Amino acid sequence: MQIINSITALFYKEYKIAYKNLYDILTIILFFLLGIFIFVFSIGPNEEIFQQIGIGIIWTLLLLSNNLSIKRFYQNDFKDGNLHLLHMSGMSYELIVLVKLITNWFFLQIPFFIFIPIACLMLNIQNDNIYLILLTFLIGSPILTSIASISGSLNLLNNRNIEIASIIVMLLSIPVIIFSFGIIKAPPELIKPQLSFLIGILLLFVSITPWICAACIKIAIRNS
Amino acid sequence: MLLANNLSFRRENQTIFNSLDLSLSPKKIIHLYGNNGVGKTTLIKILADVLNSDSGEIYWNGKNIKKNTYEYFSNLTYIMDSNTSNNQMSVIENINYWTKLFSSNIKSTELESVLKMLFLNTKKDIKAENLSRGEIKKLELIRLVIEKKKFWLLDEPYSGLDNDSIVLINETFRNHLNSNGMIIFASHYCPEIPNIETIDLAKYANN
């Protein structure tokens, strides 16, 4: 019973903080939209080109905006000792990571479901493809959140060169990009296998992320 | 009952302390004392299972705390050197969060009187980042009352507090000891509490 109370308490706190930092989420979305604008300006008004590369642009920017959320994961809670406090309330680090993954996915990735269609309209992408992008993003976004979480926990003790965290995220995201982009270009009979592959990556990441992050957090706390 | 034997800690090839033994039974209070850099916070962190000691073991009721971590944690309130209250949440939000987190059965009237005693009752809706240093420390110390655990481990509980609050904290310590509690704290200030045991960490330094 106590563990359930602790989990609700953590959800409550994450919600409060996310609500008070709404502009953080807005910044990330603004980055995403502005990035697309810049692509449009630099390539010029050519509908055919955008139909070919539009989806790639959207996925690239989703990945880059995911980089902006790395610091939100554990950095503050680690510095003020909250991670240990949560541990002392009876939660294992794996559980803390899992709750953080759910809340961060909810607050940072769900808003994109509204803004991806807008971006698609800006890039003149066909309606059928918009559904596919949203479907791949539904599967791909938890993977992106997991990757940001892994990178954030790996860099808890790293105060000097935080940019390396972004590089880790980009490296790990390559498979997500390949398969998400592949689905849209694939002929209809190949959509399903590609989708299963993407779901496979999702299940892999969801199952290993709590253990990896918990191990990293433990190491960081022992060396703090 | 807390027992620690032969604790030692090294950092960057420098011994901070060596072969330190410690035992604490109910109704006892230990004051860790020593100059800066002598290892007070380090020892407290080792006792709270934040850091690993290089040698020695810690037992709670005869069980190694490394193997029975959660049982130990369910008896331990740890006030850290950093402030665990969230800057962006108001005083009352922080308190609500802790109450839920530790499944506390503290009554709202009790909480109200504690807040009144600490002069925080008028600042309930103020964000923690707008409080003064002493007020943040007081907010932090409210966790002692919320968690209602047996063993209190405090790192610099007096830093930044005014005289009234110090008297109040000492009173709380005495009450806790009378109800079979146990306390270890590190501070430069020496409070007037009967049967206080003082450990000078300089004695265990490198030799």
C-alpha cells in the first residue's frame, strides 16, 4: 500500500512541476516548428521536393527536439538529493525510472501529436502519410523518451561536457529513424513487417531502460 | 539499535577516517563534531547508505543494512546537506508531497500547529525559492514530524536557524528521545541535551 502512495506522490510532483514549467514544453515545440520553417526557407518553395523529404525533416526535428529534454530527467532530482529521498520512501530506482519515463513521455511527447499534423500541412505531405507518421510516432516516441532517459542518467556526474549526452541520443536514435522513415517509403505489403520491427525496438527499450538507468543512477549516487 | 564497526573511507588516496566504531541504542543521541573537511557529512552519507564505506559494516537491529535496505529505510529519516524541498512548489505543496510519499498519518491539525510554531503558517502558498535560507531549513525539518520514523540522521540541522527555532528543535529532539527515538547529527553547534554523546572525528583521521 505504501508503495502505491509513493508512486502517486511522484506522479503528483511530476505533474506539478510540468505544469509550472509549461514554457519548457512550449520551447521544445517552438524549436520543432521553427526548425521546419528554416528548412522551408533554405530549400525554397518546391512542392515536389517537400513531398520527398518532408517526412525526413519532421523526424530529424523530432529527434533534435528530444535532445532538449535530456536535462529534465534526473539532473535536478539528483542534485538536491530527491532521488535518494524517493529511494528511502521504499521505491526501487527501477520503479522511479519507470514513473519518470511515463510522465516525461506524457508531458513532452503527447503535445507533438497536435503539432506534427500542423507541420505536415506546412510541408504539403499527403493525408495518408500523416496517419502513418502519427502511427510511427506513437510507437517511436516512447523509444525516444527511453533514449533521452538513458543519456540523462549516463551524464549525471558529467558537469563539463553535457553535449556528449546529445550525441549519445542521436546515435541511439538511428534505428528508430531508419524504420520510421522506411515505413512511409515502403510498398504496402512491407508496412507490417517494418512496423513489427519498430514495435520490437520499443519493447526492447522499454524493458531494458529501467535497469540501465537505475544502474547509472546508483553509480552516480555512490560517487556523488 | 544501530551498530557500525571499523568504518573507514578514502577519497583520492587520502584517508578521511579510519576504524571508526559507533553504536546507538534507543534514547541515545550522538553529536558528530569536528573541523571542516574532517568527514562529518561523509560519515552521515555512509550511515544513510548514500556512499559506500571502504571497510566495515553497519547493522540495524542485527541485520546488515546493505541486505535489508528497505527495512532500514522504513526506520530512518535523513535530513541531507542539500534541500530536498522543490524550489518551484509552494510550502504546502511540498508538505503534501512528502505526506503522500511517506504515507504519513499526520493529522492536519498537528501539521497546522507545527507550521505555526515554525512561523511558516503565513507563508503556506509561497514558493520555496522565495523563502529565506533559514525558512527552507525549517521546511526541511518538518519532514522529521511527517515521516515519524524512529532513527533521525541529520546533517547540519542548525545551519541558518534563528534562536527561537534552535530552542524548538532541541525541544523536539528531547521529546523524540523520550519516546524511544535515536538521533545522530553533525553540527558545529553543541546543544544542551542530557546524555549527549560527542564523537570528535579528528581522532579517527589519518594516522
